[in-house]
Amino acid sequence: MFKAVEKDIIFNANKSFTEILDKDYDYFCERISRLNINPESLKEKISNFNVALPSWGVGTGGTRFARFPGIGEPQNIFEKIEDCAVINDLVGITSSVSPHFPWDDVDDYPALRQFTESYGINFDIVNSNTFQDPAGSKGSFKYGSLTHIDQSVREQAIKMNIDCIEKGITLGSKGLTVWIADGGNFPGQQNFSKSLERYVSSMQSIYTKLPEDWMILLEHKPYEPAFYSTIINDWGTSYICAKELGEKAMCLVDLGHHLPNTNIEMIVSRLIGLKKLGGFHFNDSKFGDDDLDSGSINPFELFLIFNELTNANKLGKLNNIAYMIDQSHNVTDPIESLILSSNEIINAYAKSLLVDYQSLRDAQNCNDVIKSSQILKEAYNIDVNPLCQMIRMEKKHAIDPISVYRSLHYKENKSKIRKNDSGSSSGIV
């Protein structure tokens, strides 16, 4: 709907890039003609791709040491939607927002939905927060939430998740993601088996409240904030719990929630085969759950993940997947980081569409290691920017989203309206 960014601004900015883009796109089409690929079929598939923006991602993140907010920071969910609408007007593939409760609580949820839809945005999967104590809570989540020893604390966490479902229904969402910080920092602190039993029992109570057309996504993480043990510590535990809960329970893969050098694309393949892959949180990492911009550290890994997804989709083995970006922008303008991340994600997807999967299977069946690797590398090394830029231009979005965004002086203008707290504060937000 281009309510956040005037269409004429984008149109005029695109003029200066059109001639170069035409040449680059012609070369791209000539290049993929050698692979017998029709660019129009690529356009159709890429145009249908959407990745949700995290409501919390448009604010400056932080570490356990400090947070340094930038100018024009959104102060509530309505202002977060405004920022997300700017991103979508520029890139065109981020038309949904994933909210987080109670961070995004409002008094009038129908009004929030109406406001959001006026920007051409809808709500994606909702997220619950039981890793912080809510205001006015009777029990603390310090020693756990859904797995707490105290049943009253567990019931409080269960109720918060059910409340998220009810809010999500009003907002038009179709799913709930549950990540818990529950775990232990010392040997002997918890009984491993009983804590997992309490988790499954609590999740069963939440599961029964899901609407028929909803799914619940289970998110695993090996460590942090608990460093000795976590409850849902790996994809196998996540799968077992999802299977125990039922058909509407699926596993979510956060790219940062793995130990260093983990083969994430193999995990993706395994979960597809088990029919339990439900969603992604895209980001990148160097050491742990760094929440760095997608594709900023290991773009080849991102491509290999999409390679598994695209191959499975061609074979009819892929479920409906919820794609979302989940990053913490500590030193950059969050809007710029989300623009670049969405571009890296769509590029990785586009490259996966260039893989000759029949030739790949033939090479694999002949144990031709070099040929198999070459087929993937050939697709990965093709520059798909002209294709993605052409799609954006044809849909009236920005050929160069960053340059258009910077020309808006958006944050500078918003800083005159949005008044941020001065100084820095501790903790991740």
C-alpha cells in the first residue's frame, strides 16, 4: 500500500538505477539460459516468498553489559509497525510482523490489527515471554517457568501462553512460538527427567487451547541464559516433545541456537523427513547465539539451508513453514540491518532455485563427490541480485532499498516525535 514510503520517492530513486539494472538482468537471463531455467518462473516463486519481521527487531538490542539506543527508536507496537511498514515498502517481502507478549501488549487489540492492516501488514506467529517476570506477577520465573518446581508458577506461565493465543486470534495470527529460558547453572540443581516431564505437561495444557488451524512451534537452544543445562537443548528433544504433543506441534530452527560448527542444514533435512519442521528464526552467528544480521557471517550456510528446503519442496515433502528474522541490532540502525537481512534471505532462496536437483541426485547416486559439490557451488556463485532487484522494481519497490531509506532521513524525522530515554540501559530488549 506504500503508506509508509511515498511511491513517487521510490519511483524517482529507481530511475537512476534502471539502465544498469537492465544490463545486469539481461546478463543474468543469458547466464541461466545455459541451465535451461526460465526467469519468469523464478520471478513467480520469489514473489510469493515472505519473511516476517520481529516487532522487537526494529528497536536497538543490547548485551548483558549495556544498550545504546539510537535516535527515533519506536516506543510501542504501533511505532514498531510504522518502522516495519517502511521496510516492506522498500523490499516487498516482509508483509508480516511477529509480535512478542507482554512486550507488545495494548489495551485494544482490534484497533492494533486495524492499524497494522492499514499499512498492508498482517500479524505472523505470536511469541510468549516467560523468561522475564511480568509486572505484578505473584511468582517469579527466576528458577523456571513451564518447568518450575512450584505448580502455581507453572500455571502462571501456562496462562501467559494461553493469553498469547487469545491475543493472536484477535490479531489474525495462526501460531504460537514457545521458547523458555528454563534450565540450570549448576550440577544437581535440577532433576533432568522430571523437569522435562513438567515441560511436556505444561505444554499439553497450552496445546489444548490451540485453534484447529493453528500450530505451536517449539524452539530449542543448547545454552543461555542457563549454561549448565537447558530443558529443550537440541533438535532431538524438540522433536520428541513435538511428537508427544500432537500434529499441531512443530519444531522451530533458530540459526543461532546451535553449538559452533553444527551442521544446521542436516538438522533441517532431518526435521523435514520427520514432518516436524515448522519454522525458522533467521540470523547469523560467529561464536554462539550472536543474533547477527542474516548472511553476514556465513551466507553459504544460509544457501545450503534453502537448498534443503527447495529440494524438499520439489519432492512435495515440505510443510507450511513460518519464516521470520530474529536479530539483535546493537550497533546498526535496525531498519538498515533488517533490509540487508531480507535481501540476503531472498538471495539465498533464489540461488537454491538455480540448483539442478536431478543432476545432483545423479551425481550423488554415482558417489561423484566433486560433481555434487560443483553443482551446488555453481548455483551459489551466480549473482542473483539483478533478478531480485528486477522483481522489486516491477512491484514498485526499491532497486536499492538502503539508498532510498537513507534519503528519507526517517529516524532523524521520527526523533522529533519519538522521545527516547537518554543514556544506556542494561540487558537485552
